[in-house]
Amino acid sequence: VVLTQSPLSLPVTLGQPASISCKSSQNLVYGDGDTYLNWFHQRPGQAPRRLIYKVSIRDSGVPDRFGGSGSGTDFTLKISRVEAEDVGVYYCMQGTHWPWTFGQGTRVEIK
Amino acid sequence: QVQLLESGGGVVRPGRSLRLSCAASGFAFTNYGIHWVRQSPGKGLEWVAVISFDGNNYFYAESVRGRFTISRDNSKNMLFLQMDSLRPDDTAVYYCAMSPQAGTLYHWGQGTLVIVSS
């Protein structure tokens, strides 16, 4: 399964919204009815941190300015108001089909 | 709390072998599948392999199948990755990762760097 993220680079103004798209080459609905689409954030020199799992479930401690949506093959991560700590690279990852795959990553930077 | 600690990285010549380890603590190790994920310098994340909770099932990325072997020792809460016939494009930080939920990765180690170079 190929996950295609866009854009690959996203300059944003502090306080403004940001949106990242993740399109899958296959439907990500698993046989149990769940959709195993995840979003991670990674800062330089650090391991990835999961933000969202099963499309839209936000992890504990993740600010509510982060939101995941989508279904089937099209998914989106939205940041309602970008803060300085949000810079880094964002990856989508699918855990529905083997082998699991990641998107190429979207680098978010402050203008 | 959950801790995953990788070790065994280093510099190795092409064609040689290396064995990575991941020491797990803070959770019921024998209940969960564990994964290896890698990241080449300046590049994105690549899922590498997974092993089931009991070690009886495993799956590999196409790029490493036939060269890498994942295994675990449930008596010692340890995960391993035997890497044979290493190539320069295997150069990466290797992470072990797991999650109590299906279809995702939540807990990650800090990674161990493998450099394949002559």
C-alpha cells in the first residue's frame, strides 16, 4: 500500500491553520470494520510520537488543535492554529495491510 | 512505564552481519507483537518487520526479506533483529516499537544507528 502525502513541505504562519493530506492506494478499512490510519510527529533527533490513531482518535496529551479525519483512501490531519512547538515532520502510517507503510512525510515550518 | 531500549548498532562493511537487540520493560512483553522500523539519515520512516507475541508468526518488508530475521526471547523480554548481507542502503536508525492496540505503534525506543560502509 502506497501512502502519498501532500504537501511535502508546509510553511505556516503562527496561529494559522494547517492541513496535510494522506492518500492511500488501497482502501484502509480492515475486516473488523476499523480503519488503521495513524499520524505521527517527529522532531529532529527524536523518535516519532503518535498523535492520532484509527483516523481520528487523539492520543492522551495531544492538544485538541490536532484533528484527524477521512475514510477509505483519503485522510487529513488538521492543525487548527499552529504553534511553534508543532514544527517538524508529520507522517501518516497504515496498519491495515501487510507490510505496514508510511507516507513520505510532510515538513512543517514556521514562515 | 513502557521502555524499549535498542542496542547493537555500529559500523559494518557491506556483506557482513549485525544483530540488534531491544530490551523491553514496563509491560506484559509476552502479550504483544513487536516491530522494527528504520529511518535512513535525512529520510522517512520505513517499517521493517514484526513478530507475534509468541514468536511463531512474523512478516518482513520486501526490502529486507531473506536477509533479516526477527526473533524474540520471552523469558528475557528481548527482541532481536539479525541482519545479514548488509548493504549501504540498510544504513539507518533502527527503532523497536509496539502498541497495545491493533494496527498502530505507540511506544518507541530511542533507536540505534547502523552504518553500512566500506
